Amino acid sequence: MIPLDPTPNLIDQVYSRILEGIADHTLPPGHRIRQNELADKLGVSRQPVSHALHLLHRQGLVAESGRKGFEVTRLDPVRIRQLYEVRGAIDGLAARLAAERVSSDAAGRAALERALDAGRMLGDTTTLSQLIALDVDFHRAIYRLSGNPAVEETIAPQWPHMRRSMATVLGELDYRVSAWTEHEKIAAHIFAGRADAAHAAAQAHALTAGRMTEERLRQGKAA
């Protein structure tokens, strides 16, 4: 049997750092990643970098490019819209379930309130990576409040792709504001136990984000 890697935590750290760079476009689509250079920048050996890049390759976030090199894959506008269509259905279900059980899950309600409060603290100095993390935290709080673990388990593999697509629109000041206005609306319906309204608002939010992202990506390709 092949011996187990003794440094899984280091691989996780390297993976998370590269993924963060891909998500906030510090490593933009098309960027060539050279393992030796990246290992030097992160202060680690090539082994954890190689492991992390192969994990990202399996997820479709990087592609092989040249000898021992990788390239950050480019975002496909159609694929992103399709992901948001699926997410819209899942987010709508999660919001409905959350509204139905919010009165019986004090811990879940408190977690959603904390996520909402964190979003209200956004300012001009909030970085793109922080914006993305706050957005993800808000939606994950709804998934957990839904009481159905399959909701988060289903959407989890797609978060890396959606996080990097979110950077396309969250960098715009107007959308930062409107996105959290929509979050407030979704949360208000959940807290009030309005299941149908929560479902509709959450689904509309995801579909709107998907359309906006697709438009920005198409504009970028045209430019």
C-alpha cells in the first residue's frame, strides 16, 4: 500500500491559499502557475504545492499547461449561469425550510442573525476576499437553518466555482449594496416564517446574480 502523506494540514493550507487567490482573482483566469515559484512565495516545498494543484485540477479550477505547469481555467459564462440556475432551486428550498423551522431552532436563527450583522458592517475598505467570505457565510447559515444536511452537501462542491464567479460582480460597489439588500429581504421572510416568500426571494436572488455574472463575463470576453 502507498504510505499516507504525513503533512495533510500543510496541503490543506496551500490549497486554501491558492483557492483564495483564484476566487478573488489575485490569480486571474489564464494565469500561469509555476510550482517552483509558488512554493518559494509560500515558503514551502514543491510537494504540498503539487498535491494542492492536483486537487484544484480535479475540481476544474486549474488546467495543465506546459511541462509541470498549470493555468487558472477561464470562466465559462454559460456554465456559470447553469450553476446559478441549480443554486437558485437549492437556495429557494433552503430558505423555505429555514422559514418553516426558524421558530424552533434558536441557535440556527442566531447564526443567521450574526451573518446578517456581519454583512451590515461592509465598507469601502472591505476587501474582495472578505466580501466573498461574508456572502458565503450568509448562505451557509440559511443552509444550516434549513435542517437538511443534504442541502449544503449538494452545493458544497460548486462553491469554489461560484466564489470565483462572485468576484466578477462583487467588485462593483452598486452590487455590493444591492446584494445585501436582497439578503436582508430573504432573512426578513425567514425570520417571519413566510416560507413561500422566502423561497421566492432566495431563488430570485440567485438567478439575478447568475444573469449579472454571465453578462459581465460576456462583456469581458468581448473586450
